[in-house]
Amino acid sequence: MILEKFNFRLILNKLKKGEISKGTKEKLQNMGSVVSMNPVVNEYLQAEARFGMLWEDIMKILNDSIGINLSLGNEK
């Protein structure tokens, strides 16, 4: 629940200001360090990151194949 609230505030901050404050970045890094110490959570986060990359690859393949941008504005 705490991570969800923090993530929500992070997104709102980025939408309002277009960037993330230094203090917020530090909090995020500290949280990441603590969370990564838990092997189960760390494994989950790594799997989620791999899935995200896979999903981006699938969207790119579909976009290239049918010529419709399916990225919903998440293009890099």
C-alpha cells in the first residue's frame, strides 16, 4: 500500500512538473535498495522487467506488421 501511494505521487509529480525531484529520486533509490534485499520481491521485479521488455517487443512487431501505433504514447 505504501509503494502504491508513493508510485501514485511519483506519477502525479512527473505529470505536473515534467520531471522527478531529487528528493523523490533518493527516496525511490532507498526503497529500491530495501526491496531488493528480499529475494522473492527481487525475483518478482526482475520477472516484471523482463515481461515489460517482451511486451514492448510484441507491440513493436505488431506496429511494424500492421502499421498502426499500439504504444499508447509509451514510445521511447
